[in-house]
Amino acid sequence: MKKIFIIVVLLAAAGGAGYVLTKKQPDVSQQTNSNSNPPPAIPSPEGMDDSMESVNPPVTPVNPAPTPPAAPSLPPAGGPVQDDMGDVDVAPPKVFNITGRNFSFSQSELKVKKGDRVIINFESTDGFHDWSISEFSVHTDRVGAGQKSSVEFVADKTGTFEYYCSVSSHRAAGMVGKLIVE
């Protein structure tokens, strides 16, 4: 008798569970309740379309971080390059590799044209030196033996200009050269 009772209870429980799982949920749109709002629609990925943007508009930050300006890129040496407008009419820079040793430079004269971009790659082979030119307000870092520094500028005026080492009395000791801008 107990066995039959247990089987009936189990069958009733299984039948009740099946009924609950198969029963349809009531339609929320037909219910009226003045104190509550309908639940927000949650789109499924398959059902998303452009109309969903009005339901869930994109969020924009209140104070977005400013985008830093793009750093100007230097063209590679040795060939024509594009200017800011995309024209291929900008001449490559004039690159000079200069070494400095106690009281002299490896090159005593440099020639460029007005408007040329000039790059000086300077290396000290012994002692502590730099490469400077006052009229263009440029100079390399001061470097020790085996170290390098570079500087770039535009030769925007014509003439002959003295470049020199600005360390101590190296200029007076003859560590000078000429930049000729034609």
C-alpha cells in the first residue's frame, strides 16, 4: 500500500512539473497596472536591427579625452616624399654625418640650398663635444666619446654661417666649420 501511495505521489509530481513547463506565460502587454511600467525590451543578437538603436541609444562619454595631434612624420632620406597635401614634390633632407674630436670636425664645410631640410648626425670620437649653429638656433646634445646626437632644421636664409662646438673654449681652439646656404 505504501508503495502504491509513493508511486501515485511521484506520478502526480511529475505530471505537475510537466504542466508547469508547458503552460504558456501570460501576455504582459494585455495586463494593466497603473503603478508599473512594462519591462524593457532586451533584444536577442539574432533579432537586432537598426530600429533597436532608438530603444537603446549609444552612450557617449561626458568629457571624452582629447585626441592628441598626430606627430609629424619625417620622410625617409634618399628619395621623393609626399607633402601634407599628398603631392610628391618635397625634396628629401640633406643628411650629414659629422664626427668631432678634440678641436676639429670631420667636415669643415657643408653646402645646402635655401629651404633644404638639414639633418646633422653628430658623433664624438674623443672628448666631450656638440655641434651648434647660432643663426638657426640649433645644436646637438653634448656627448662624450662614442656617443651620438642628431638635430634637424630648415636652412631658411642664405649666407655662410659658422658651426662650432660650444663646449668650453673649443670654438676658440678652432673647432669650427662653415655651413654655406645658397
